[in-house]
Amino acid sequence: MADANETEKWTDLGPADLLPGEHKSVEAGWRNLALFNLNGTWHAIEDVCTHDGGELSTGSFEGTTITCPRHGAQFDVPTGKALCFPAVTPTAVFPVRVENGRVLVSLD
Ligand code: FES
């Protein structure tokens, strides 16, 4: 049995139902996240473009790069790093794990 602190740290995002190469938007408390399955490795980033608030999860996704649908800024999903203008600031990344078929994210 997990101790109380361990249980509190992780937020359940629901079933691990993304196929490799897929992504979607999910709510986690007051945050909107973009969740990705990169060939079996799961990643979560803030679903907000650091240029002007675009919803990254609605952009195109190829390899490890998500492209903002508003003005074309690109972000590296594993690191959140801004890869090109007009974004220069990274978007937040959050640790993810899959346990018993559920996706868990740490928002700390
Ligand atoms: S809001 Fe994303 S590139 Fe401008």
C-alpha cells in the first residue's frame, strides 16, 4: 500500500488510452495539459503556448515536436523547450507514469 504522501503527489488523468504517436488535452485540477504517448513513453506539458496562450494540444504533432496552431511556434515535448520563434520561453513539463493502466501526473 502506497503511503499517503506518495498517493497525494500523483494526479490520475484517466485510462492510458493513447496509441503511440497520439496526443490529447486533459484537465488536471486547474491546469490544462497536453498528454502525449511517444512510442510508449508518456509526457505531459502545459497546454499553453508561451508566445500568446495558444492551445498546443490542437496543433500538429510530429516526432517529438508540437506546433502551435496560432503562429507556428514549436516545442520539444520531452523537455518543453521552445524550438523556434515566436516562442522563446519553454512550456512547463510534468512527470508522468502509467500504473495499472492509468496515467498519473505529478503537478508539484
Ligand atoms: S500563441 Fe503560439 S505561436 Fe503565438
